[in-house]
Amino acid sequence: MKPVPRVKLELPEQFPFATEIPLRITDINYGGHLGNDALLSLLHEARVQFLRQYGFTEVDVDGRSIIMADVVIVYRSESFYGDVARIEMAVTDLQTHGCDFVYKVTNRGNGKEIARAKTGIVFFDYEKRKIVPAPQKFTDLFSADS
């Protein structure tokens, strides 16, 4: 039997944003460690904080909203109740209508990498119910040439 290929996710060299979030008891699953659903929620919290530092929200990025088109999570080690997750973020693969938000999650206490993740984001107009181009202000902030 051939082994199932694993997803690989390369991380950028630099992360311009980081936050720390203590793991709550509700983040722990029946296996006694951080649950996959809880990790996705932690990434969401980090994304909201990241956007806020630029004066944006998920429903107002310079007049446009964002929606998540896809997600990839690669688990690297367990994390437990009371650990503090350090979540670093970067914007990569900026395109006309979206980008990727890339996350590196480590345990602040022991430095072990817990997970790495990528969420594919597209810009969206909820009134028109359609994907729209990235706002210029966002593009200017995160283009590779900046």
C-alpha cells in the first residue's frame, strides 16, 4: 500500500504581525489537546486582530468585505490547555481579487511549532453578491514591491 501524500505548506521568511492567545478549556478536544475546529477559530481571531491594526474589519476592507475561499492546515505538534499560542501572520500571493493569509502557530512556552496554515481570501461585495477586485489601499499595503 502506497503512503498517502501529505500537504506541504511553505512559510514566508517574514511575518509582519503576531498575537498571542491563551488556549481555553473549550479549545481542547476529547483527545486532551487543541481541537482542529478550535485552531481554525484561533486563526480567525488572529485575522481579525491583523486587519484591525490597519483599520480594517472583515466586512470593511476599504469598502469591500472578505470571505474565505479555502483553508489548509498542517499540524506539527500537540498543544494543551493553558498553553499560549503565538500566531504570526503574513499576506502572500496577492492577486486581483484576493490573496492568501499565511499563519505560523507556535507554543510560546516551549517554542514548538503547533501548526501552519493558509486561508485563501477573496474580496466580496455583499450587496451585489459577487467577488470584486482588491481595494487599492490593501494592494498598496501588501504588494511585493512595498
